[in-house]
Amino acid sequence: MSALEFSNQFDKISAMLHTFAYNLTKNNEDAEDLFQETAYRAITNRDKFQAGTNLKAWLFTIMKNIFINNYRKKVKKRTIIDTTDNDYYINSGNNAVMNSAESKIMMDELNYMIEELDDSIKVPFEMHHIGYKYQEIADKLKLPLGTVKSRIFFARRELKQMVNKRYKNLVR
């Protein structure tokens, strides 16, 4: 195919290429850049196009591949790679000692708050916390499923209010 024939066929398809570029990018300026890059690559690689095949499909494939490659480059640019050394804990030796006093105190306080709950909401809450499923709790307590879910919700809400009241300066 001669350069003139190629140029004429490209001109006929250019409106469709503009539309396709806009559909890919959803931005006029990016679509124009994509169209120009596609035109440049198509013209420079015109010798690779086989006469008698579908020029439109060839051009659309070039455009789609350019778009995908550009998208992948943008994603890689946004990816943050942390190259700092994380050797602090590795090199600290056996000197690290776990101190669970603070977490034990917090758990004791939470258990005390749970004990203060009304039995009607405390029992389903504790069963759910242990690992029972809603339906199993409903069957054991002979309650409707919706009632069990509501009581667990009310228990969580009341515990949250108790924690917020006790630690109003710490919890926001």
C-alpha cells in the first residue's frame, strides 16, 4: 500500500479513532494525545501493515495498546516503594520484652462493662462473641432470629456508650 493510499484510508477512519480515544480516556486533551500517538506509530510502522487486511482494526489495536501501556505507567508512578531498612526489630536482639499489663487492664475493664449489661442483651452478645452463629443463638435461647440480632446490636451500642463515657477524653 502506498503512502498516499494509507493516508487517505487513515483520514476516513480518523473520526472513529477520535471517538474511540475519547471513550478510552474520558478527557479531550488526553484523547487528542492518544490519537496523535496512534497516528505517529501507524505512520512510522506503515510498512508492517499488510494490504488487504482490516486497517481500522489494526489502528484500533494500536490505540488500545498505547492506552493500556500508558495506564500501566501511570499506575506504576503512583505506587510508592518503601526502600527503607526495616532492620530495627531484627537487630534488636533478645532485649524486647512484651508488657501486656495495659492490654490486660483494658480487657478487665471491658469484661466488667459486659457484666454490667442487662442479661437479655448480655447472653446473646457473649454467645456471639464465643463464636455461635445468629441462628444457633436463636435456637438455644428459643428467640426469633431478628430479636437475637437486635439484642447483639443493642449490646454493642451500649458497650460503645460505656467506653465513650469512661474514656471521653481519649476516644473521639
